[in-house]
Amino acid sequence: MPNPFNQTIIDEFRAHHGRMSGYFEGARLILLTTTGARSGAPHTTPVGYLPDGGERILVIASAGGSPRHPDWYRNLLAHPEATVESGVFTYQARAEVLTGEEHDRAFARAVETDPGWQAYQEKAGGRVIPVVALHNIAQGGPGNIAADSPGEAIRLVHDVFRRELDLIRKEMAAGNGSTLGAQLRVNCLTLCQGLRNHHTGEDTVLFPFLAGRHPQLALTLERLELEHGRIAELVEQLRRAVSGDHPDPAAARAEVDRLTAELEAHLAYEEEQLVPVLG
């Protein structure tokens, strides 16, 4: 069983679909369920993560700077398949321990985001803090959605994008203003890919489904598809703004602000029109 402190976090995380209060408000957290190395029993642990683009995220086995690896890391070494709960999605993941330069680059990105990681490394003595990539192995999508209806699912997925944009804007505001950090660039690119995948799924699956059953939504769906095209242009502009060897932080902030404004209006309209139909 998780210790009482972790259990409190787990309960709040599940009750509020990943939205946390207090110390963990705004933090990027997942619930990671591993298989005990010796017991074979499932163990759930809240851990912080870093977006890494594509179909994987990164978790860091800091154990608060302990000289001993955390239990969840040792479990993954013995049983490298785990369950990830993001608050909205639940999926199976394959764990890969990063080594060599890939580990060093990933850990440097983490330190750039939060110097506390370096403090943990110094406290850990001779233990090199591992970085683990969790590859989403879900077939056909990001995983199961913790929702009671299709309408609630839309709202929850939309909230994922709202929260990530809010985090990115706060991270940009907290930067030094002269550079755009490597991890922040990855965060933006991960968001871009997520939006692209989500809208592609709506255009090819959800909207045709609704068109066949609710012909009165024809004009609404046409407008939403047009808005997807506009958002795709803004996503591409953001991708270009954060790519390259020396991206301009001011340009990136401007693109994030433009995307936020357009996306907020789009998500609100879609929820207003489709949630009543979907339930």
C-alpha cells in the first residue's frame, strides 16, 4: 500500500482528474503503477514527469536525493511494463532506462526546468539518478479516458490542452527572457503534436459519426473543421518559433498567446455545441 502521504495525493489526483491543489498545484504529475520486483503485487506511486514528444514521457528516479533507488524504479527494472494515469488518460507503458548521452541530455533539461534536480543529484552521493522513458504502447490512441460519457470526455481532453497551455505560458514568463530553454521547447512541440492528433481524430472519426446521426449539426461541424485548419496554422507557427538553433523567446511567447486565444474560443464553442448532444 502507498504511504499515507502518497495515498492523499493519489486520492486527490483521481478525484479531480489530475488537478492538484497546494504544493502540487500546476505540477506535471502522473500515477505510475508498477509490479513489485519481489512481491509481484501492484504498487501505485505519484511521480513528476517531463514531456518528451511523441509517445513517451520521462520520469526521474530521484527519491529525494536518497543514495538508494526508489522502489518504483527497482520494480521497473524487474518488470518494465507499467500503467500510467495522467488524470484523464490511462494507458500501458514500456519502461526504458536512458543511458549515456541520452540520459545526460534529459537530466540537463530537467535541471534547466528545476534546479532542484541537481540538488538531489549532489545529495545522492555516488548514485547517478536514473531517467526512465515511459513509452505509450496503447493501440489506436492515447489510452482509456476516465469519463462517464462522450460529452465529459470532450471536456476532460480539452482541459488537458488548457492546462498545458497555461503551464507553458507560466514557464515562459518565469524564464530569463533571453533564451528559450530546451525542455520548454519540447513542451511546446509535444503540445503541438497532441493538438494535431486530437483534431485529426475529430475530423476523421467524431465529426463524421455526428454528421450521420445529427444532420442539424452540419453548419457547426463545418465551422469546427475550419477552425481546426486555422489552429493547425497557429500550431505550425509555434513549431517554427521554437525550432532551430536560436529560437526567439519573444516570438515564441507571441505564438503561444495567439494559439491560446484561438484555442480557448474554439474549445468553448465546441463544448457549447457538442456536449449537449453527446451527453
